Amino acid sequence: MKILTTVKKVVDVELNIHVENGAILDKGLQYVINAWDENAVEAAVQLKESHKADTTLVSLGSGDNTDIIRKCYAMGIDDAIQIDDPALANADSPTFARVLQKVYEAGDYDLVITGKQAQDTDAGQAGIMLAEFLNIPCVSNVIKIEVTDDSHIQVSRLGDAGTEILDVTLPAVITVSDGINEPRLPAMRGIMMAKKKKINVMDLAGLGTSFEDVGGTAPASEIVEFMPTEKRKGGQKFEGDPAEVTAKVVDLLVNEAKVL
Amino acid sequence: MTNILVVADIKQGELKGSTAELLSKARALGADTAVVAVGAQVKDLAPQLAAAGSDTQYIVEDASLEIFSARPFAAAVVKAANEFNADMVWFGFSETGKAAAPRVAVQLEAACATEIIDVTIDGDAVQIIRPAIANKVLQKVKVNAPKLVAVVRAGAFEADPDISGKENVVALDVPEADTGAKVQELISDASGEIDLTDADIVVSVGRGAKDQKGVDLVKALADDLAAGFGSSRAMVDAGLMAHNKQVGQTGKIVAPSLYIAVGISGAIQHLAGMNGSKVILAVNKDPEAPIFNVADFGIVGDLFDVVPLLKEEIKKIRA
């Protein structure tokens, strides 16, 4: 089984993000591997361990993603491709999906595993769109993958009415939720080995395509402006005798906020 | 004139509140409205769908649609969108919407936007606003494609009780089942519990509850209030709460009238799932917990002391 996983480098959401004149300020930002992509990498490595799957990682974007790729190597990924093209800096989900389609078609993959969404855009579209473009099965928000045989997997998905169990014919795209696993911390040996591994870096031309070809020059939508989120303010905080403050707060919920 | 198709949000045979909210917003924008209902038993919902504000109800009903399957669901929505000549297709915030919207967008060659909180139409110019980066920023997005498929964030629009539509039921063909991703089984969440995403009050439990006994205590408070019962990620990771109870960036997004966070410190990912709530009450023994920065009312105290007292006070006012 040949698995393709995707990783995106995203803004660390734990840090403060400042918006000025419609743009996010670079200052103070730090970048990390998208958390759900880390779950995707872990899922791929587990299939490598249990079913001798070949694992390839692809990272899309503009700028150096070597650090996050090395981390995935240290977790156990076999090969990595980095599509590094300045044109992709502000690309939208369908464009990313079209680039992934080119990567998929250049290989011979049985299974694509992506995170369910990227924590910078929270869009959750690229994986599903990739499957749609390829016209292959797709299950999103997956919390369990089990291999049935060479051409079938069984997956569990968290849906609105409960957990859905699906029998999926390969090739297919699976997008995973954080409930699927706990990504491993790479061991020292893995970290040392990861430093020596080669990363296959190419731009869109190297992939045999162009920004125009993947729809990037005529996006279906584009961000025109960033704005700061209206922040909630802390209200009244009560300390002291538990019975007294609880009675006070319930009174406020009933008579002031009128929500009880 | 803009034609807006709203995808009915139906859970366990029941029409959810988001459908009326989306239809109210569509009508407020001056759009012509239709709704599409997909499922095993949805025909009988037609009067409710009209009352919620739709002027046409597309019904796709078949036993094969009992358990959600993204491909046929999306095909049904695409069919309705084409019949209605829809300029926009709106989903309520749900796993169904998140799974189906990107497929529908590709098939309609439309722009796709998830978690939107506002839409403006100015002649041909369509703009949407959506949060990003765990709700730390808002994006203003210009739609270039002639059509838009959107998933609307929970609590973004309000239902106008004075709005209603007219009944005009159109039955559509049933799409073929997905043979590539075959639904085998649904392990149902239906347990008679209040639906978290639709509840007027939500009580969520965090790490402060420590163990099963703590969880049970907070659950009893939720039951007394007839509230939805949610969780922080820590409690899910600890195996004390089910995945489908997780409120946050990756789980359920809720926007109830009252959100009660018990023993939850307030990680940014959790806040992203509940900061649309009208009123937030936090109970935490750490006065510096970040949850107090967003809570309208805060009680600094041990939840094992405070929750029983809350139950008592609520019993008094409900008596």
C-alpha cells in the first residue's frame, strides 16, 4: 500500500495575532505543523508499521518547510516532497487541491490521508475537493482506519447522528480528526536519521504544472481583508464564600442577564 | 434577484433551528428561498420547512438515505440547486454540511466558504465574513465565482419568528448510493440526551472535574437545567467524555443563550467553539484561568463546592 499524506505549515494559534490595516502582522508569529496533519502523519506511520505501507509526505506552500518535514521524517515517514512556489503563498483550497491532484497523479498512491482542516484557515475543503477532482471515494472526519485487504479499508467517521462505519474501496482520500490517534514524539534516533534524509523540493513548474493550470490565477474567492475579532470582555468575577457568590451569580443570571 | 437554497438541518428526523435561522437571513437579504430536505423520512417535514421561511421544498426521500453518506447527499443538493437555479447554497453548521459543501461547490463550479458569519450582496458583488485561526481573526472574502456554497457558523443568524414561506413541495429523484465508500452501520448517539448544538443552555465539563465522579456531578447540573452536556478536549483525551461531546475548534461549535464552563481553563481551541454564546458563566478554582477573560460571570471556587450550590439555587428558582 502506498500512502500520500499532506502537511501544511500554519501560524501557531497559541500566540497573539495582530491585525493592522487589513493584514496580519508578521511580527511575533511562529509557525508549526498543522495539528490535524500531524494526526494524518501518525495514521500513515501506523499503517507503515502494521501493513508495511510506503509513506510519502507532501508539503505545499511558499517558503522553507524543511523543519516540519524533518519532524515527519523523524516520526517515520519514508519520502517527502516539498512543493515550494511563491505563487502558493495565498492560494485558496481548490488551488491546493489541484496541486495535490498533480502530486497524486505523478505517483501511484492507494490512499491519501490529510488532516480534516488547517488550523490557520479552518476551511476543511482541500482533501474533500481533491477526491472530488479525482473522482475517488472520500470520507472526512475519520477517527479510525482499519485495513481489510489490499483494496479495501474500513473507517469510522464522526457524523451528526453518531459514528458511521464505512467500507471504502481504494484508492481513496481520508481526512482525519484529532480523535484518531496521539501523534508520537520522535525518538532521538529518528531525529538524527531525519537530518540526513533527502527532501524532494520542486516548484509548480517542476511538478509539470503552473499556477494558472491549477486555477490559482482565477480563484473562486479571495480574501480582501483581515479584521481583528471582536474580543469578548471578562465580566464580573466573584471570589469568596461559595454559597454567597453562587447565590449572587444565579440572581444575576436570572434578573440581569435573563438567561435562566 | 438572488436565489438561495438552504439545506435542511435534520437530525434523527427532527428539523433543527439553524434551518429557520438561515432562511430568515436569506429573506432579509431579499432572496427567493427554497429548502432541500434529504433523508429517509423527510416528506412530513414540508409544512415545518415552509413555516421556517422557504417558498419551495425539494424533498429527496428514500430508505437508502437513512444513514448519512456524503456522495448521495451532495448529489441530492446539487440536483435541487440546479432545479432552483440557485445562486447560493447554504448549509447549517454540522458535520453533514462540512462533508457535503466542498463536493457541492466543485460540482456547481461555485466558491466554497465554511464557517461564515455574514453575507452581503451588493448588486453582483458578494462578500462573506468568516473567522479563521481559531477565531482569532476575521476574513472578509470576495466571491468571484457566479455561485457560492457556504456553511454558516452556529449562532451567526437569528430566526425571525414573523417570517414564513409557502408550501410548494417538489419531489426529486433519489441519487445512487456510494459504492466506493459504502455505509455499513451507524452507531447512534441518540440516547434521549439534549442535542448539544441545538440546546438553549450548554454545560461543559473540563479537567477540573478530575474523574468520573466529577463528570457525573456536572452532568447532573446539565440535567437539572435540561441543558446540552459538552466537554473540553482534555476530558475526551482522558477517555472520560465521548468525542462527539467535544466543544471547540475541532469539535462542536455552540452558541447557546447560556454557556456554563465548569472546571475548564479556556484553551484557545475551546474558546473558538463557544465564544459565540450570548452569556458565559465560568466556574474555576484558578482565578487566573483564561476562561475568565471571556466569561460574563465568573465564580472562583472549587467546582465540587460550587456545582452542588448551583444545583440548589436553580432548584429554588425553578420551584
